[in-house]
Amino acid sequence: MEVHRHQRILLDHSTGVLRAGELYYPVKFVLDSIGQPIVCVSPAAVEAGECVLFVPEETPDSLQLLAQLDAIDPESAEADRWRIYHGRIEQQIPARLAVESGKLEPDVFDSTELLLRNPLADAEPRVCRWMNRERAEALHRLCRAYADMDVQDPLMVGIDPAGLDIRARFGIVRLPSPVIMPTEPDARATIERMIKYAETKIRP
């Protein structure tokens, strides 16, 4: 499989700016198994319906997604996934961005060109448990080697063919994979290689 630049931008970030009606909202998002962003927003934003998500920020050269904002069940798997990444929902409403089209200057895309189904979605809980239980110490080294960050208490919360998502106290740290990982065996083997590289890189 191939991950294009506009898809990688969506995979590599977990925050953006949502324009709903005349208002702008900073949001945290997570992608569901078919690549649709899940956000938590105010009731006023949901009532606006149509929206634009700017990733990672509201600038002319950011990725812009035109979407319909639809509230989802707070007890749904998608809402739980948002909590795993970002914590408590507080007094907001979980919602899905049903993406219709997108723009990344000078290109325009439809939803089939933008959204990237995650072939590792079913394996994700297993791989995360494996890392958090058996490779917990390696997460520190991976964050230092691949993101140049010293992360306290890192927790792996997600994986897709292009990288790993690590939850830190301050937010999500993205660790890009050196190769595309389309299957669970590919993912486990690639992570082991990443760990070996990290151990070599951080030696004095």
C-alpha cells in the first residue's frame, strides 16, 4: 500500500482547528478504522453541521477537510478510542467528521483519495498490549530516537501502517515507521528493528 502526503498529514497529527459556522474551535482528533476523524466539540459546533477541519492549524497551506459533523454515541467504540488518546470528554459531544472532500494546495481530493482504512485496526489492541506490557522500557528509547523527546510514562495507544502513536502527559507523540507496515507480523518485526536502532542511537 502507498501513503500519500495528504494522508500522512492526517495520520501524523492529532490536533487541528475546526471551523463550524462562523466560529473556530481548537480540537483534538483521532481517526477511526476507515480514516474518519473523531472529535469532541461543543453542542453549537454540532448544530452547525457542515464544517472544515484544518490540520494541523488554520493556515492557507494546511490540509483542509470539508465534512459533515455528526454526533455519535458517547459510549461508542469511536468515543472510547478518543478517550484512549486524549482523556476525559468533559462536557463536550463526541462527533464524527464525515469527510466529503479536501484540499492541500494546489490539489483537491475527494473522500476516497483522502481517507485511509487502517489494515491494522483489528491487530491494534494486541500490538499495543504487547508493547505496553513487554516492551514498556523500549517506548522511552523509541520516543528519544524517533521524536527527539524524553517522554515520561509513555503509553502506546495506536498503530497504523505509517507509524505508532504514543500518549504522553502533554499529548500524542507520533513515531513514524521507517517502512510501511501493512500486516501485524510486519508491524511487530518493524517495531523490533526500530527498538534495536533506538538502542544503538542513544548509547553514549
